[in-house]
Amino acid sequence: YVRKYQGDWNGAISLMNESIILFEAVDDQQALGIVLNDLASVYEDVGDIDKAVGLYLKSQIHRELSEDTAGLAYSYNNLGLLYKRQGLLSDATNQYIKARDLFRIVNDSVGIALLLNNMGVLFNNENQLDSALMYYQESLRIREIIGDNRGLSHSLGNIGVVLEKLDR
């Protein structure tokens, strides 16, 4: 995964594929779910969207098999982001709803706040500003409670954009 951040896409893909082989050999479903999710993000970054979607879906299967509820929530969120970027808003919303439900089950406040912010972006992009504002404000409320200052800056900035659009 470090190679991804170094811009070595081929190296990242190669190492992740090696990891997949090793984790399959020992039947580590949770590790497979993690690596497949990470590999999907690499393919998304290099623009191979079809491959990324397939890998996110495979990641979800392995995370379900390993009962990795929190990881599954992040996989749903990631696929939702990809669908949003493709303009597949109904698919994005479905993934976000699944993620939200799982984040609530595992009581992941950071994940819930992130997901609510992502839903706000989706509605903002669709010019459904009242809905966007509602999601951003709920994300802000959670981020204030948990002390997520970086997240607070995102939520506040997004709220500002919506309020400007609403001329408030």
C-alpha cells in the first residue's frame, strides 16, 4: 500500500497480488477483504473503474465471510464513492445506506460522520441543498462530539458551500 502513495502503481498491484495468493493459501478471509479493498482503490486511482468495482465487490464478499462488519462498512462506503464519481447516484446511495447501517451496528462514530459527509456531497452535487445541509450538519455534530478536528474542517467547509448556494 505504501507503493501506492509513492506513485508506484505497478509495484503496489504486484505486491497486493502476491498478498492475495498468500492469504488465499491460508484461507484468511478478513485479510483478503482488506487487500482486495486496497487493490480496488489502486485500480480506481489509475482509472480502471471496472476492475475497481469488481474488486470492491469481492472485498465485500470476503468481509462478509469473515464477519468483518466495520471493514464491510468501509467497503460499501468506498464503492459508494466510486459510484458517485461515475454519476450512478442510486447505486451510490444504496452503498451508503448499507455502510451507514453497519457503522451504526459497530458504533463507529468516525465512519458514521464520514458517511454522512459523503451523503451530503452526493446531495450537494445533485443540487438538493436542504438534504445536503442536513447531512453535513449531522456529520458536524458527530465530529464535534468525537473531537475530529480534521473532519470538522471538512464539514464546516461543506456547510459554508451549501449556505452560499442557498444565499444564507
